[in-house]
Amino acid sequence: MKTFANAEWQECGGSIEIPEGWFVSDVTLDTTTPRLTMTDPVTGEERTIPFPKPIAYFLSVHHCGSFEMRRKFIEDGKREVRNEIKSALGL
């Protein structure tokens, strides 16, 4: 998979507003037009809006903006490799 984020995105403008009570149900950053989908939990209505490119760039190149999440991915990957090795060895 390739990200379309590039350094020029840092200089783009943009804003994002999520209405009170709505929740973010999807964020797609690896496209030429980053976007966010939000959902109203009461009505189930979904809205997809452009996601600001400067934030998309940051999140694309900085471990999703969370070093804690990066650490968790690494730990999960190590655990999965250990389990595969154990399984292959019949342990």
C-alpha cells in the first residue's frame, strides 16, 4: 500500500468540525483526497468530509500520531511471530 501524503500537504489549509454527539467511524489518509466519515449514533446518518491534508500528512508519517499505538503494534507483531514459531515447531 502506498500513501499519497507528501511534503506539500504541510502547507495546505483545512479545517474539521465534528458535531456534538457524532463519532468518527472511519478516516482514510492513504488517498489523494484524505477523508473522514462520521456517524450520528441516534439516526445512523453518516457524513464523509475532506480531512485536512496537514493533519493527514502528520499522521501518515508519525506512527498515526500515537507512539503508544505503535508500541502496541510492535508487541502484537512479536507475539504473533512467537505463536507462529511455536505452532511450526509443534510446541
